Amino acid sequence: YPNIAAKAKEEADASAAEAAEATGADIVRRFARIQNLASRPELNGKPVEIKLYDQEKDKYQVGLENDNAWKLLARDKLEVFGEHRLRSGSKVRVVDSETVSVGSLRGKVGFVTFFDGDKYSVKLQSG
């Protein structure tokens, strides 16, 4: 019966993915770039974290890095970074870094806090 169980799991996973997409939750905790925003053109091209989906307004609450002011944007104003990208809060282990000497950080564990389209920001666990 392993094939039946695997098939049932695939169908359940597909149903969950469809439900998430239907509610807008499919891109929550992912990263995107603002696009085609006429009201605030200076924000176009800025990377954001998608914090949550407001189903009533059919918009996403997004936050810029190091900015506590959240913005509500429609999905067509967000260029979502690829599926293969880590989500906010993903647990990671440092293996390489271009901005700091890795020797002291290699093997440290932390959590993804932001992605700018090129590099991840990670908050390391203490201890």
C-alpha cells in the first residue's frame, strides 16, 4: 500500500497548495520587489518581506528592511522572488559570507530576516 499512501499525500499537498493560493497565503513570509507603484515611484525596485495577506482588502502587508512602517500592496505590485528562495524565519547554518570573515561565523546557526534579491540577512542565535 505504499503507492496509495504516497498518492494520497500528493493529493493532500496539492489541495493545501491550492487552498493557500486561493487565500493569498502562498507568498506570505517570502520576499519580493515592489514594481509599478505609481503613487510612490521611489519604492519601485525596493525589496520587501511579505508579512501577511489581508483577505478583506485582497492586499499584502509588506515591510522594507529596517523600516517598521508596513505598506499594503496588491499582488500585481509585487515581483515575488523565486520559489527556491528561503522564507523569512527559515533556520540556516552559515557556510560562506562575502561581507564578513567567515572563519568566526562558519557553522553558526541563525534565522533569515531579509533577502534583497541577491543576499540574505541572517540573525544568528546566541550561544
